Amino acid sequence: MKNRLILSLLSALALVYFAVPYLPEIGTGLGGWFSGVWLFFALLVIGGNFSVLLFQKYPQESKQTITLRRPVKERKRIRQH
């Protein structure tokens, strides 16, 4: 799972790196709104992937084994006539 997160983070960063020069200048007008919204969503994706990488909890290996199941007692069959 960690490899997938790193791959998606790097691909989002590469997408921003290559797309920013082609975006219109942020200002008034439809092109400016598009650039602002696009950059907002791109930063949202990058921030989400980065936060998952930072705060992901990994299962810790315990040194003691804990048994949760109780030993099953053998039951005798009772005949009913």
C-alpha cells in the first residue's frame, strides 16, 4: 500500500510540474477561475496523499502471543429416546 501512495503522490507532483506552464494566468475571467480551481484540487490530492503517508499506522508485532480462543472441551453425546 505504501508503494501505491508514493506512486500517486509522485504522479500528482509530476502532473502539476508539467501542467503549470500551460495554465492561463490566475485572474478574472473563466481561464483564471479554471487555473485556480485546478491548482486547488491538485494541492488537495497532493496533501491527501502526503498526510496518509505521514500518519499511516502500521501493525506492530507483539513479542507475546495472546490467545483469544478458549480451549474447546469435548462434549459427550447424549442419547435421547
